[in-house]
Amino acid sequence: MHSSFAVRSVSEDDWRQVRSLRLEMLADTPIAYGETLETALRHQEPEWRLRGRRGTDRSSASFAAIEVASGRWIGTMGGYLPTGGEPLLVGVYVAPDFRGAAAGVADLLLDAVEAWADGYGEELFLHVHEDNRRAVRFYEKRGFVDTGRRLAYELEPGGREVEMRKQL
């Protein structure tokens, strides 16, 4: 049993934690993101501050799950509103020792993104690498369905991303 955690919006002042968790994400599951660890390591403070502001921008959302006792950031999810499009779920990560339904971290983070997205559209979309079966199973359990659309995954090892959607 894990200690309790809280989910909250991210702010510019969180840039150090945003950076640290992003580097952890990229090292843990490289196929889950459209950025390499090598690229992320080159970013300077202004880029990380910009990413922190996504939690307070009008057309995006960024949430962190934080372990209450230690202050450790254990997960993150975000939302993005493409111009003229429906909300898109992005930047999904939960630390390995907090994964699974029993921990509840992914569920509470997704609840936060869905609540944000509900104000911007009738559906929430996401793109997930075809080889990321763990993520696909989680999304299916939460009501996402495959749209049949595929996008090229631009980074190594290549492959495709599966588009999924959920009615809000």
C-alpha cells in the first residue's frame, strides 16, 4: 500500500519538478513521447518554465500527482487543445512503483484531465504507440476506443501511433 497522494495543476514555479519528472518519463518509456531524453537534456530553464505554465494556460492543462509525505512527483498527465480540434490527452506518466489500479494514480490524473477537457469538447482524443500495450489496456478500461486512424511515430524505433477517443 502506498502513501497518499494529491493531484494538482502544475505552474511555472514547478519547472524543476516538471524537468525531473520529464527526464524520468523519457528514460522509463521512450516510445510514449514525441521527444528523446537526449533532446530534453538540452533544454534550458525557459523551456521548462514554459512547460510548467501549461498547467495554467487557457488552451492546455497539466496535472501532477504528488506523494503527500515525501513531496515526490509520482505522475503527470496533460491536455492540449489543438486549434479547431477536440482536446488531446498528452504527457501521460506514472512512476513504476505507483502503477496499477490499486494505486489509483493514473485514474485520478485522468479524472482531472477529463474534467478539464469537458469544457472544450464532447470527446477526448489521444495517440499511443502501437507497442505500448500497458497504456492501451489502461485507456480501454477507461472507455477509450480505437478510431482506426494511425499516425507515423517520428522517432526511433518508428512504427505507428494508434488514435483513441472517449466520449465525455
